[in-house]
Amino acid sequence: MLLSAVVAVCCAFLAMAGVAALGLHLLGADAYGSLGPMTAAVMVLAVGGSVTPRGAVPAFGESGVTAETAIDIVPLGVGLTGALVLGTVFLRSVRAVPGGVTPGGLAARAATVAALFTALVGGLTWAGHDSVTIPGRALVPGLDGEDGGLLDRLPDGLAELADARLRIDFEVVARPSLVAGAVWVLAVLLIALAASRRTPLPRALAGAGRAVRPAASALTQVLGFAVLLGLAAGVYGVTSGGQPRRALGAALLGAPNGVWLAMPLGLFVPWHGSASGALLPALPAPLRELLGGGGERPLTLQRLAEQSEWAWLAALVAAVLMLLAGILTAARTARGASDVLAYAGGCALRLGALTALAVPLLVWLTEVTADVRLAFLGIGVHGAGLDLRGSPGAGLLLGALWGAAAGLAGALLAVGTGLAGRSAAEPPVPVHGPATYRTGHGPGYEDPERPGPYRPSRPYRRPNPDTNPYMRTPPPHGSDTASAPTVSGTPLPRPARPRPHPRRDRDEPPPEQPPEPPPPGRPGAGR
């Protein structure tokens, strides 16, 4: 158990570190600071941890220019990679348990993985502190313009800020990061167990698994497919944009952020936010028009469609993905003897309940807060920020409605096309004791397709008593079977009766045996 937990946690951390380091390198972040501490800080952010930056701008030989910074963003590309690797290795270790996993054993395995993962997050809190140095011109847009931009609007002497370099010291906050890491790993293991249809559960949880797993597996696969679409769009941006390295790095770190933000937005979940300063040109044109006017503004699909009609594509893609989730849920749910309406209602209830939980989670994960403010002697000089938040309450209500509608429509389509229950598989249920699992793979399982002593192989033809002697009725007791006809038609001869041995009295001595002849002499002895 300990070895499998170590393998799972180490594989997840290596995958997360690789994606984080590669993404930062492609974005060019290693030009401003050391890549190792930045990678550790990004990994902590990916599991919901907290990083505190503090900045200062030495100018005029003084340190009067300060920078107030705040960053609250989850790089879901790193977190999703770690979750996939961790969940896959953990589920394989659960399947390989001989004799089946008990509730206590499953809880012990999850607790061991969570403890090791939290310990490694503690190591990241120690390594994730350093400083980065950013040129002042990179923070203030328009400094290099023909009209002088901000330089013409600054008082005399403050223009030297353009040649200053902003130094940001960042460090990981230990306690909130440890708590967030423990919650993150437990949530990942719970989602992995709920979405895996072939991992055995203890008998006490088998009923809950049959009720939850079809919809959970369908919804997680649809969200994963949406991320693949986002990565494909990122690759297209690499080939068509002017900065392919930055586009690829942004796709590695933040493709799930953009996709999972567009998913609730396409389901008409309202958002609100604001953007200013150097972060405003980095946004797409519709968002730049809506959020760049100053102050907090509402962000809805209807307002986006006023800026670009392509915004309705998000609603279309979200509806198609939800319908696909409904069809997959119906295909993986056993129909049994229930009628069509009861079956469709059950699928709608399951998918609606899970979507009502998933949409607010996506809204919470994709919230963004980034703020950088420069001040000289306490006077604000420049600010750059981005704030984007959704409505979890509306996500809960709209997620339940969309999930129920998609589950109902998907079940009706599945029944009409014959897909209902086609992929439903009885999850392996452990029978603790001498018997092992009824179904499954690996050691400690019985393969339902392999013949055995209690599961004979399927015959190739119908049984025939004329050719199978084991199917013939045995003759009655005392019947004469010696005269039965043989294959050649000639009866066998009657066996001879055994000759009886003469009885002797118990006191009568045994008959004398003739003396044994002497052994022959050695050859050549009589010569």
C-alpha cells in the first residue's frame, strides 16, 4: 500500500513539474527569474495554494517606489495533468488488491496518498520563494509610442520609472497551501473513484456506485473532450499567430481555464469583472470592449454576442456537449424492466444532480484575480489588473436545469436508437473471504468470459446422448451388461466366475511350503 501511494504521488508531481516548467519556459518567464522556484509556486497555485508577491521599484537611487501585487489564479493545465496521473495510478493500485478492497482498506489507501501528497506540498512551500525582475516598460503600455504615451503625462523626473526595473519577491504561504493541497488530493481521489466504472468498490458502496458512476463518467469524459478541443485551438493559435512559443505555453498552462470558463458562460451563467492597464491588451477583443471601460461590469453571453456573433458558438458547443453527456449516461445505465419515461427520468435526475455540482465548481476554479499597482511616495502612479468572477448560485440552478434536460433528451435518443444500457456493466463487487471477485481483471479476480469448474465452456453443438456416453441413463442395478451389444454388434463373452479359496480353521496351521532351492554357485567354482 505504501509503495503504490509513493508511486502515485511521485508520478503526479513529476508530471505537474514538467508541464509547469515547460509552460513557463515557453512563456519566457525564465528570462526574469529562476525557473525552479517559479515552477514550485505554479504547482502550489495549481492545487489551490496561496502565493504572496511583494514588489519594489528602485528608482532615483531611492526605494520610494513600491508595487502592490495580488495574484489569485489556478493554472488548471498543471492541476489537470496531476489529477489525471494521480487518479490513474491510484485506481490501478485499487484494482490490483487481491481478494478485494474493504472500506477500511480503501480509506487507508486514500489517507496514505493524501498524507504523502501534502508532505510534498510542504516541500514546495519551502522551495517556492524567490524574486523576479521585470522592466518597467513592460508593465506600462504606450511608453514606446510615437506620442510618448504615458511619458508625456508623467511629472518631470517620474519618467525615469520607465527605465526602472520592478522586483517582485514571491513566497508560498505555508498553512493555507497545505490545507488546500490536502483538500485537492482527496477531491481528486473521490472524483476518480466516482468516474471509474471498472474499479471495484466495497459492497457497502456498490449501490451508490451503480447510481453515480454512469453520469459521473459521462460528465468527466465530456469535460476532458472539451479540454482537448481547447488544446486544438491552442495549436491552431501556434500555427497562425505571431508568437507561437507564447501561444503554446499559454495553452499548456491555461487551456482548461479558458474552456471551463466558456462552458458555464455558454450555459448562460452570468459573470462580472474588470480589466485595466497592461493586462487589457492581452484579452480577446470582445472581452476588452466589455471590461475595459473602468469599474466592474457584467459579462453575459448576450453582451458578448453584441460584440461578436461568434459568441453564440459557445452556447452551441455547450449544448452539444451536454447532450453528449446525456447520451453517454443513458448508454451506461442499465435499463432493466422499467418503462421509457421512468428510465429517462432516472437518467435526468442523476445527470442533473451531478451537473448542479460541477458547474459551480468550474465557476470557482476559473475565477481570476491579478492586480499590480505602482506607487511613488504613497501616490498611485500606474495600475494593471484583471478581475473576473462568476455567480455560483446561478451556476447551481442552471447546471441542474441543463443536466436534467440533457439527461432526459439523451435517454430518449438512446432508447430510440437502441443505445440505452448497451455499455452498462455491472461493477465488480468484492466477496471478502475465500472467494474473490465475481468480475474484474488482475490478481484476485475471476474472468467472466473464461471457462472454469463452475462455468463450463459454451458447447459447439447440441448435446446428443447417442454420442455422449455421460448423458446415457445408467442400467438398473443387477442387470446383465455383459451381453450388451458392442460397437461391432457382437456381445462380449461372459466373464468367468472366480474360483473360491478353501476355507481353513483359524487354529489350523498354514500348509507347509516346499523348501526353497539353494542359490546357484558362483560361475566357474566347480572347475
